[in-house]
Amino acid sequence: MKMNCKSFGVYFVMICSMFVFTSCSQKSPHSIPTGGIEALIPLPKSVTLMEDLEDRKIFFSGEELRIQGLENLGPTAEVVEAWLMGVGVEVRKDFPTNANLVFEIKGDKEDESYDLIIKNDVIQIIANSEVGLFRGFTTLRQMMPNSCEYGGCVSGFFLPEVLVSDSPEFEHRGLLLDCCRHFMDVDFIKKMIDNLALHKMNVLHWHLTEDQGWRIEIDAYPLLTEVGAWRTELDGTKHGGYYSKEEIRDIIQYAQKRHVEIIPEIELPGHSQAALASYPWLGCTGDQLEVANKWGVFKDIYCAGNDSTIAFLETVLDEVCELFPSDRIHIGGDEAPKVRWHSCDKCQKRIKENDLKDEYELQTWFIERIGKFLEGKGKRIIGWDEILEGGLPEGAMVQSWRGMEGAIEAVSIGTDVIVSPTSHCYLDYPLSSTNLEEIYSFQPRPEGTLDGPGRILGGECNMWTERAPQDLVESKVFPRAIGLAEVLWSGPEFTGASDAYSNFIKRLELHLDRLSILKVDYGMESVPVTLSLAVQSEKLYATLTPSAEYIMGYTHFNGDSVLLGKSIEVESHGTISASINYRGRKLPRREEFFVDGHAGVFHPIELGFTPSPYYTGGGDFALADGRIGSLGFHDGVWQAVQGEDVIAIVDLEKVIEIDSIFSNFYRYQDAWIFTPTYVEFSASIDGDHYEVISQKEFKSATLKNDAQDIVKVNSGKLMGVRARYIKMRAVNSGLCPDWHAAATEPTWLFCDEIIIRAK
């Protein structure tokens, strides 16, 4: 029986229904573990099952494993042999005949395709290359019983007779790991490499330099690690660390044996404050800076007009090239404010001497200069999509993160592209913003890129770590990165099928057992519970609905508790929480939702602005839906707009007496989020004539403030106000002020709710 992924849903359903876990008559199925294809991730391109599905073959039953062609794996043979020995059977090598595990190379193409054949008591893995053999072995490993991961296959195991024929859809399948915002130890990075290889991911994009830390040893500039690798946190504690050259070589060798390419990222010209803190002459002002201890974008960047800065970067990159065998170096190029360049005599001289139009073209010149240097070292540069703004630097590849527009533009002008948009690929975002299903729905080839002269090489999921120290990283990466692994290997033609995601989840549920054995601290696929609010008989009720059948627990509000899925009355305002049991594990923290059953909940609302598609707050009713925002502005509750005022009118549908009006605004200036400069509440009986009933001016809105908090605006107690319509106008702060790293860029205004109290 032959099946392939063209009919994705039929393929998997048939497999699940036809597999019967039986054994050969001479063995007990209770004593011998059984393997299969039910948990293969990513899904192979083609699987052929032999006719008699119940005739399972025992390959190892206390006997030795006889291997032929192990040397064809090259350095990876060491990894494969070590894992097989850990299975619990005796491994014997160099069998020219009578082997039961054969690694065979046919052809000379350096690709990742392979065939895996299990038939007549022999396992054959056939490929064109070492990496193809390793990908085939990875599929075999996933087919073998989970107990093999801890040596539990001494008594042997069953495998189906099967033919797998497989190859990747995209050549670049990666994870960006930010070790700058939070340092990660060597063993943790190696474990991450192991898990990338297990899911056929082949790139670790290693983010090594940032405003908040320099993580790579450079012999020529020791202060980069003596000073730049360490920061003083706001509470006075020290955080930092760096990787010695010896450690980096060790990690690279470890990755090479698992066919994971490590691409280093050395940020320039922006995100460079740690370097400037180490050597102040690298910047335009020469000021002594501290290694940044806050997140965001900073105005001090490498001076593009200073020849000594370019010489510094060339020396650094020379040492980087000696360490990393990859033929690609990521140079960042993102979020580089031009304010220092604009007022720097050297930078302005550089612009004039090279007949450049502005600072954006100066960035292109700067990156091209670095690119030509690296080209002489046999390397090609990758840059974030901002490098397109002044014209694409010659020879550069583009990584598109601000949506897919950069990818479309880059392909149209003939360059290679890696896609990792915030909409689908940012693992630092909470599950409420980007869950596994959303990642699995990703289409790496947008319309407009199929016929261009450039190519979409593949994609990455990005694990930025501003709010994720090492102990949280795994739970954010997995299982979401596994979803992208399947998209990039199996291809969107398969993952885009109508029932593809539900079938993926069935395989994932089995696969998670293997990850548990491997001590992967995986997180959840989506938010464990979703909040829904409804008004019944003028009372507000809340329901926390579990997102999967294996999630159980209770909803709590003001001392009352009900089972998840049951409604609970919301009297006034407060916190609804859920105590959750997830896959048999009691979660240490409750899920919390802030709600307010005010008089305006679910009444019609008219918006006088267009919310950002990135921060809709859940839709047009966001400012009158009873949900109150948290300190995480990605929580899906906040509604936001950039460069505009927030104007909204709530129709209470009848005239009532108003006691007070509140609204909350988010403040986080480092992320360009400012409070309004002025907030006005007005009331109307007929919807045509409004009377201002409260107004607040915030003269300090654009003064520098390091807080990340919520600012409440309160009308105070109102007397004699009767109205059907309540209007709020919150005035945007305009452009980021001169002191800000993003000076002249429009500010954001975030609001969560217009809270109307009735008497």
C-alpha cells in the first residue's frame, strides 16, 4: 500500500486506523516495545506501507546490531553509534554482508534527500550525502519506540515494514537564539542543537552581540568581554558572560556532527551599545556609555564616518571568520537610529564625499563596505530587512521580519531571502499572540515571490530573550518551533491542507512523550484557557474554556470557584483566575484575566481611528468588551495606534446617570509607547451635541521616564451627568522627542477600555 502527503489528511487517518500493535506469535507484545510512524515530525514526503500491516518484524531481540556503511556518515557516525549503543543492544560495525542496518551512499549530490527501507529484517538508509543519511537516521530514530531513548530496548522492538522517501521543501530551516539579552551556558546550547537536529532543522542563527551584552571573545579587543559582556541590572545585580574561542569551536564541532550550521550574528551599525561601552571611540560622540540594562532601541551606534570604527569591525569579523566555517555572516542592520549620524561631522563628510543622498544611503554604504570585506573572506552577509531602505547592499541576503513586504521586495530585485515575520515566527511573543496553530499556518512563499529572480531559501523562528532567561527558553521554543520545522521541511502544500493541523497535533501528542524522556521542558501549544464574557439579564458572566481536552482545572473569582468551562458571575471588577492541570502536570502559576463589568460592556462603540493590525485588542469592540489589559502589551487586550489620536464613542443605548469614567493607557517609552498628552471625556443625550465633562492634560507625557507601567485616567466623581453617549478623545504624543533613540518617529498610543460607572 502506497500513500504520500499529497492527500495529507487521508494519509494520516488511514495510518492511525490501520496500525494494530501486535507482535510475532513467539513474542509477547507486553514485553517488547513497538515502534511506528504515528509520531513522525516533520512529516515525510512519501510513506509506503507493506501490505500485511500486522506482520511486525523484530530486528533486535537480545542480539547484536550489525551495521554496514557507518563510515559513510563521516564525523556524524560517532553521534549515530553513540545513540544506537544507548538503545540497549550490542552494536557491531563493519559487516560487509549479513548486516541488518545499512547506510549506503548513492550519487554525489550534496542534498538532504534520503530513502529509508525496512524490509526482510533489514533497515536500509540510502542517500546522496552524509547529511541525507543522517536525516534518514533521524526518521528511523523517531520510528523506534520512545523507550529506546533511555536504553529500554534490550529485549528488542517491533518496526513496520515501510519505505520512506523524503526530502526538504526549503533548504534553510533555522532557529535564532539570542544569547545577549540573557546569557545561556554551553550545555544548554548543545541541547538546543540536539533538538534542532531531531526535527531536521539545519541552522542555528546565533545572536552574539547586542546593546545588552557582547558574548564572543575577540583577542584584539579584550575589553569587549571584560566590559561589554557584563551589565548592571536595575536592581544592582550583575548579569553576563561570554563564550571563549575554545567553547565556540567546541559548539561548532558539536553542531557540525549533527548537520546544524551555525551562523553568527554580529550586529551593526545599531544594537552596539555594549561595544561602545567597551571602546567609546567607536561611536559618534565618544561619550562613555554603560552596557544597556533596559530593552529597546538606542541612538548611540557605530560611527559610519570614522575609519577606525570600520577597521575595528574588520578586525572583529576577521576573527569571527576564523572561528565559524559557515559561508554566511549575519550583520544585523536593523533598528539603527540615524540621529547621531545626522549631527556627526564625520558621518556628514562621508555622505558628501561618496555623493550619498542621506543617512539611509550611508547605512547602505557602510554595510556594503563590510560586505566587500567579508566577500574577500569567502563569506556572504545576511541583514534584516531594514538594509533595503537605502538600497540593497551589493551581494547581501535579506531576512524579512517586519512582515513579508521585505521578502517580496528582495525577491523582486534578485536576492536570496530568509523569512521570519513577527506575525508567525517570534517565539518571545506570548501564546495569546502567536500560538502553535498560527505558526503552523505560515506560508513562507508569499504571492509575488514565485516568479521573481530571487529565492525564498527558507525561514527561521526567532527566540529573542528580553523576557526569557535560560530557564524559560525551552518552554517558549517547544513545541512551537516544531510546527515551523514541519512547515519548512514538509512544505506549505502539505501543511496548508484543511485537516493538516489536527493530524499534526495527533502526531505531536505522541511525540511529546519522547521530548519528556529527553527532558525537554516544552510549553503549551496555545493559551490553556480562553476568556469569554457575556451579558445576561444585565449581569456579566465569564467563562474560561480549556483549549484542549487534556487541560482541566477550576475558574476562580472573588472567592467563588467553578469547573473550567462553567460560567461565573462577574460582580463589579476584579481578577478571574484559572488553576490548571496540563497533561497531568499542575501548572505552578494561575492564568489570570482582569475584567470589569461596567455599564458600557458590549454596548455599540464607534471608533474614530484605525487600530494597528498588530494590536487590535480583539476587534472593534475592544474598548468596551470588559477586558482590562495587563503589563504585557502583547496580551491581545490592548488596542493601539501609531501616530494618531484615540477617539471612540460608546452608545449605552439608553440614558443613564454617570458616576465616573476611567481609561487605562500603557507607558513604555523604550518601545515608543507614550501616554497621551491630553484626555477628554464628553457626554451626549442625542449623539450630536457633546459636553465636555472631564479633561486631563499630561505635560510630562514626553519627558523621559524609564517606567513600564499602566497609567490610569479618571474623570473623578461626576455630579448630575446624564447621558446615552460617552466620547473619549486621547491625544497622541506625536513624534518621539529629541532625547529618544527613535527621535522623529511617530509614537504609539495603547488603550484597553473605556470604563463607565453608572450610579
